[in-house]
Amino acid sequence: MNEIHESNRRHWDRAARKWEALRDEDGLWRRCHKEPDLAFEGGALELLREIAGDDLTEKDVCLVGSGDNYTAFALAGLGARVTSTDISQRQLDVASDRARQLGLSIAFVQADAANLQSLENSSFDLVCSTNGFFVWIADLQGVFNEVSRILRPGGFYVFYDIHPFVRPWKDQIRPIEMEKPYWETGPFGDSERETFEFNWTLADLLNPLAKSGFILFRILESPAEDSRFWQGYSYVPGTDNRLLDWKENPRAGLPVWLTVAVQKPPAAPVDGHAA
Ligand SMILES: C[S@@+](CC[C@H](N)C(=O)[O-])C[C@H]1O[C@@H](n2cnc3c(N)ncnc32)[C@H](O)[C@@H]1O
């Protein structure tokens, strides 16, 4: 068992009710299955559509570190057979109750993303993770190995997350001020919450993907499209478009989203025919 992941699991179990109440304030979770744009950032939905088409019917999709599960609801709304995994059973309980209210059929499986042993080899067409996931992960190689294992040959792993270039700066609009060097990646312990977080670099994220055997399909590095990113809101629209202009807000001159699509190599042809 990964002790860091275990500590983070306990935190998320404790925090689940608080996040449930917060997300109930705007109730956006009720809309994601009909408005999938609400659940994606950084061009990830467009990339998914390019890879898998508009209709995900007959596609087996697994979400790792599913959290609020807005993405699971959106993917189910697009027709996919969705398996939602998270290390926190309590986060999954909240999501499962919401899925029931929305009439969505989603399989919820409690699992550390670095140990998905309850999921079979080569059982998914697509695996996704979304923002705020990697920061909790001590063992990136373990996660990418597992993602590769559960994907069918030719399947894709698509993720978007906070771009590593966001991390070194103090969270203030002006002046732009460095808080720590890019290469200081953690673990950053929080003694009160008993959590451990990581600020991985681009190299930290991409090299283990290659080591797991993935083929790079696309990388996107995008700015925030909505000022909510700079105003600390997760989903509700921001109110100050000036924050999107790098001359007003210098950090807006760097990418805030990193979106990556990688492919598990397709099976080798047998006697001239695709396996
Ligand atoms: C900040 S949330 C973000 C997740 C999701 N993108 C969202 O928008 O809600 C982080 C989630 O990752 C989960 N998590 C943390 N460590 C994990 C791990 N090792 N394996 C799987 N899930 C993990 C937490 O339980 C939590 O639900």
C-alpha cells in the first residue's frame, strides 16, 4: 500500500460531505450529462471527439480519480459505458447518489489509480483523468502502467490537468512573484489535513507515459478560456474578463491547462490481418 496515497484517501473521505455541499450550491452537476462542455477544459472534449467521435455508444470508458464526477456524468451523457474510479469511497457514494438522481447508469469502483487490480486487462477503449488529479499522485509510473494495462490495444488515455507552469507562482494577480522553483515538486505535506501533494513538471508527467509504452498523439497547452480560473471558481462563470489579458494579469501569458492524448500501441497484425 502506498502510504502517501492512503493518507490522501483518508483526507478525501473526510472532505467528501463538504465538497458535496459546495457543489450543491450551484447544482451544475445536474447539467453535465446534457452539456458536456461544463465538464472539460483545455480542449479535452474536442480532442476526445476527434479520437472517439461525437457518439460514445459502445465505448467502454474509465475515469480515474473521478472526484466530483462531472466528467463521468458528461461521458455517460455522450453514450459511453462509464466506470468511475476514485480512491475515496465517500466521494464515490456522493457521485453514485447523484448518478441515480440523474438516471445515469455508471459503475463506481473504489481504487487507487496506481492499483486498479479490480479492473481487467484490456477492458477499456478510453481512460480519462481530469484537473486536480496528478497533484495527489506520488506514483505516476504506477498510475500510467495501470492505465496502459486496462486499455485495449489501440485505446487512448486522454487527460487534462493544471499546467505545471502554473505552480511556481504566488496566487496573486500583481505583482507576478515566484513562490518556489519549477523543479521543487514535493511532497508538500499539510499537517492539519494530513495530506501530501505534488507539483510535477512536464518531464515528470511525460517521461513515465513513454516508459509505460504509450505513443504520443497530441499535446495541448492552453490559456484559461474563462476568468473563473483566476478567480478561484471551479465551474461557475468568472466575472472579470480583464484577467484573461496577460498585460493585466501576467500569469495569463503562460498556459494554464495541459491536455495530453496518448495511445496504447495497436495489436500487431497476425498473418497480415489486424489482431
Ligand atoms: C480535487 S479532486 C479532482 C478530481 C476531478 N478531476 C474533479 O474534478 O472532481 C481529486 C480526486 O482525486 C482522488 N484521488 C486522490 N488520490 C487518488 C489516487 N491515488 N487514486 C485515485 N483517486 C485519487 C480524490 O479522492 C478526489 O476525489
